[in-house]
Amino acid sequence: GTEEYQNLQKSEPEGTIDRQADLFARVLLLPPSQFVSAMRDKLRLAGIKVGEAETRNLRTAYMRVFESVGRLFCVTPKKIAQRIFDQDDEIAALNGEYSQLRPIAEKYIDFNDAFDITA
């Protein structure tokens, strides 16, 4: 498994089992190479360029990419945004190319958590 999953297996704080299950599901449902390939395709289609600086329009474009890739894999856009933080090599390379990917994904997750009554 991924380094993050292996580290979670070694720790025992409360909630670890839930985090392990969530990470396992993301890895299973969103295999790194397929996920990154889909992200790159959708980022290109959205007109997002490598290294582009953040703007309001760019945030909107990324959110549409999260939604579009989520539909491809039958998961929520929030799961797409969360997958961006996983430590797979392919995902790290994608984050290196698109410097705004992680910050925008974090804002997306925080925004959705603020309105998620089940969180």
C-alpha cells in the first residue's frame, strides 16, 4: 500500500480505523495512474495551464475538474480533492506540475466540510 496507509496501520489513535478505511477506499476506487491520467486530461480540457497562478476563475475551473473526474470514477468531488493529498508518486508529480492543485483542493474540502452536517 501507500506510505500514508502503512503509517496509519502503525498508529492507534481514535479514528484511525475510519481514516484507514477512507484511504483504502480512495486508493481502491481511484488508482493513482488512472486518477492522474484523468486529472491531467480534465485539467487540459478546462484550459488550466501548468504553473498557473490562482484566480477566482481558476478556482471555479478546478472545482469543475473535481466534479468531472468524480463523475468518471463515481465518487464525490470531495473524494477527488482528498485524493490529491495522498502520497502516491504519480499524485506528487501532478501536484508539482499544477502548483495550485493542493491549495485549491484544500479550500474545496474546507468549504464542503463547513456545510457538511455529517462531518
